[in-house]
Amino acid sequence: MSSQEHLFSRRKFIILGRGVLVLVGLSTVFPIGKYLAFGDKRTEVERFSKDEIKLTNKWQRVADTRFWLRQGEERPEAIWATCTHLGCEVRFDPGKDLWVCPCHGSKYSFEGKPISGPAKFPLPMAKVEEQKGYFLLKPPV
């Protein structure tokens, strides 16, 4: 087999490689556009009856949301359970009274302050409004 009979010439290989890179680049346009157009659902407001949850001083998850609620010293408090490192949903570990991020191992105190891991900022607090027998929870801005 002579050098002229290769399956791909260098030129064809470079053209093919450039085409693959263009396809990979174009495949990111839709997800990025979708995120920019619709955001990360931070505009969601959760409304529920005060009878649905009995507030204690321990964190309780509100339905299937990232809101966690507890009775603070003076009023109800809510935390938006989103890691400040890369935005993963954190979980509360009641046995250790810690918030734990499953993605990169960040740990937060009971109040949401970072203890270890790559996260440098505390968990964001959500706004809680009490209205005529209901709680209205709004994610942080």
C-alpha cells in the first residue's frame, strides 16, 4: 500500500474534525438558549396553608421544592437549598444538623453557613410572608 492510498488524507481528516467541532458547538446552543430564556425557575413562589406543616425549630422540606422551612426565634425562616458553589440541590442531614451538597461535598452549618468544601458563601435565605392562613415563600433574588 503506497502513501497515496490512505483512507483519509490529512486535509480530509482536518475537515472532518472541524465538522465535528461545529456540530458539538451547535449542540450547546439549544440548552444555553433554553436556560437564558427560562432561567432556573427561581421565580417560582410556593404558597401553602399553615395547616399543612407544623413548624418546629428543625428544618422541614416544603413539598417537592428547594424550600425548607422552620420556626425561627421570632418568625418562620426559609432557606433556598441550593449550593452556592455550582447550584446543586443540598440536603439537610438531621442526624448531624448539617446541610450537605452531594455534588462536591460542601457542608453547611444548621444556619446555612459554609463549613467545608468548595462553597464560600452561605445558603441563601428565602423570603417568608404570612397571609391570611397561608405562607408565601419566594426564592432569593
